[in-house]
Amino acid sequence: MSLPHAILTALLEKPSSGLELTRRFDKSIRYFWSATHQQIYRELGRLEQAGLIRELPQQLPSQGQRKEYEVLPAGRAELAAWVARPEDPKPLRDALLLRLRAAALVGPQGLAAELHRHRALHQQALDEYLTIERRDFTADRTTEADRLQHLVLRAGISLETNWIAWLDEAATELGPPEPFTADPHR
Amino acid sequence: MSLPHAILTALLEKPSSGLELTRRFDKSIRYFWSATHQQIYRELGRLEQAGLIRELPQQLPSQGQRKEYEVLPAGRAELAAWVARPEDPKPLRDALLLRLRAAALVGPQGLAAELHRHRALHQQALDEYLTIERRDFTADRTTEADRLQHLVLRAGISLETNWIAWLDEAATELGPPEPFTADPHR
DNA sequence: GCCTCCATGTAACACGTTACATGATTCG
DNA sequence: CGAATCATGTAACGTGTTACATGGAGGC
């Protein structure tokens, strides 16, 4: 039940068409909530039917088929209510941890390489976050909105940092990407 | 594509019936991969049809309807292959971060209480993990399987620790659960 | 005219969730 | 007998994913 609220948030920042929303998701919101254009179109239809958003009358006539949406007061109210609504965090769900547990039974052949690959991906994500932080959050002109957005970014930074540290630990535990090991069954 | 492998892992540890698997998921695997009994039954059927597991002939006759399954060699092979198969980590997907971003637009009323509640839940999870660690991973009798399982547990511990630290930071940023604030819009 | 990109959408499926159904065993 | 519990399963739905369809606009 979060996608509609993600869309409301994005539309509040700036009224947009479906494809524009998709691009903005790709650029920023996807860092903590990704969505494909099909999901977005489906949800835009529902939100419109629910009376939370409405289609803007085209200011530029005959501009293809673009449909711009804006948030209605009911939509803003729903979003504000959702911000405070109790909703438990989703339990952890991580395939790599599952694979480690499986490796404890069938042997860790090939796992070290995967850990190494994941480390690189997390490092890449971290670098991206740090770049954004340097670009957008240096000054001390801190409105409340700025501070909240920075907080979100710092969550991403510390999560990725945490994964990297753990993956390093895991790599030490497993040893280097084993070329050959004795006892392939275990 | 991880649930079948979670089930194969659990069945390798010990052949079980559907309900037994559900309970064992609830007890241990759910810490990083939860599943309901319906998912498990559906998947057991598929795994059997795929020839990765098979129904054990009942040793105790007339024991109700219980169906015990065991992993076949093809199942073990599939699991071993999966351990090394490249599979990218799922991007972060966290509703609380989304809510913070929404709060930057519609105001953080009520958010502080949610953060506090989440902190308590993460603290609870952390305590649980630490208890398990003290109980199961004290001795220095470290087989490779032990070390891998401990590694998985440490991932959970450091993730929860990380969330708690971040939530504390967030609480500081937001201030105490605001009783009243000026300017309710913005 | 043709290709590409823009923009919206349909269809089908995989996975996960919730509610309910069915029958067998156990216990008071 | 009746209720609770065990054990397996069906049905329906919501969300997310993938592939494909349609039709207009702009460039060569």
C-alpha cells in the first residue's frame, strides 16, 4: 500500500504525466521505492477514480496524448494521514543470506565470487549516494524539508556502508575465491 | 525465485511435512525469508513435479494425512548451483523512508511516534538475535557450517543495530513527539 | 514513406496475502 | 457427542514483472 503514496508525493512536488513520473521514479524515488511505468499507469487510474488526483486540462492544445495529473485536497489529506499511520516494518528478505544458509549445507563453492560481486554493487550504490550528498546537502541552509531529505539519504548511506562491512567480513570468513577445494561434497 | 531454494534448504536439514516446514520457517528461516503455509504447499507441489523432491512413503501407517518430503539428488544439485548463481541484490524498498520524504512535503505530524514505535520493534528483533547468538554461537567448536550460520546472524544483528542508530538520529532531527506545532500545513 | 522516439495502455503471469473449506485425530 | 487442533488444500485478490500493442510526432 505504498505505491499510491509514492505517486502522490511525486505529484505534489510537481504535476506530471505518467511517463514523466516514471522518469522521476528512475532518477530519485527508486532509491527506496522502484516502480515500472505499467505500475504507475495502473495506479494513476485508481487514484483518479478514488478522487485523490485529477487530470489537468491541457494548457497547450493538441499536445499529443499526454495526460498531466495534479493532487487534489483529498489526496494531500490522505498522504498526510499516511505519514502518521502505524505500519510495521517489513521483515528482512534477503536472498544472499538464504544462500549462505544453503551453503552451510551444500558447500560454499562459487559463493565467494558472488560476495565479491555484491560488494562492488553496494560500493557503487554508496558512491552514488555520497555524490548526491555532496551535491545537494552541503550548505547550512537547512529548511525542515532539507533536513528530512538528508535524513533519508543518510539511511541509504549507512545501509550500504553496513552491507559493505559485512561482505568484507564474509569474504574473510570464506577465504579468497577458491580455485579448487578438497571435499566438494561436504 | 528464492522460496523453492529456501524449502530445499529446510528439507535438506530434515525431511518434513508441509506444516512442519511452516513451523520451522516461523522459528528460524523467517528471520530472512518468511512464507505462509499456502505458499509452502504450492511450492512443494511444484518441486515434486519438477523432480527435485519426493514424497516419503509413510513409515508409520495410517498416520492421518501427513505427507513427508525429502530432497532428491537433482534438488541438492539445483541448490548447490543456485548458491553460486549470479543474482543481483534487490533494491532497497522501505515505506518508512518514503514516509519521511512525504513528510518533507506535508509536514511530519505524527511521524515521531512512528519512528519511536519502529525503534522499539527493531530493538526487539536485535535482542532476539543477540539471545540466539549467545545460545548457539558461544563455543569455539567452529565447523564451516557453524561459521556460515553465525555470519548470517551477524548480518541481522548489524542491520538492526544500524536501523536503531539511524532512528535515533531521525528522532533527534524531528524532536520529541510533538504535542502541538505551529503551522500545521507546509 | 519509414524509422525512431514519445506516450499510453493491454495481457499474462509470478509471487505473496487473506479467507475459507475439508477431513481426520484428540481430548474433555 | 462436541470442540479444538492437526494437516492439507482451494479461491480470490493485490502487487510487481515482462512482453507486447497502439498511435501520434518529428527527423531523414
